[in-house]
Amino acid sequence: MKTHSFHTPDRYPGFLLEKLVDAQESVWLIVNEGINESEKLWFYEGTISAITRVIGESYFMDELYIVSKKYAWLLCINHHDTLYATGEIMATKLRQLEESNLLEA
């Protein structure tokens, strides 16, 4: 499976999500939560616009995942603020964004 990652020490990569995911596509947000030394996963469904609003209002997330409902791709932002893209479509989009210098906008 094709993958690509992006990290910049001075900016949270969440700003890229709306550039990567089609605005009309319904996707899943998966967030883990540690409670009493055990893990709980929360699943949300919505457009990327709604999901980025949820992320913006959330704190202390170790990792979050945005997943295509067709399982064609997965995006992950980990606790080091690195964005990972898997799947041919999303890895290519992230690489192209990085190469085109559109990451600053």
C-alpha cells in the first residue's frame, strides 16, 4: 500500500485535512481515549468540514484517524503531530500538496 507522511515542527497538520478530503464525501473520524489505563475508541461520521470543527474543539488527543467509508484510504495525525496518508489516492494527494508548496496557505 502506498504511504506518505508530512511533519512540520511549527504547525499542526490538521489544516491539510480540508485540502485532502473532498468536501462532499462522508468519512469517519476515529479518536482514541485512555480511561483508567484502558483504551476506548470513539467513531464519528460526517463531512471533513464538520470533522475539522470537532477536532478544533477537542484537546489531548493522542491520535486521530480520518477513514474513507470505502476503506480506500486513511489519514492519521499522531501525538508527534505527523500526518500519515495511506492508500494510493491520499498518499498521492499529500505528496502533490507538499511538492506544489501549497502547504503554506
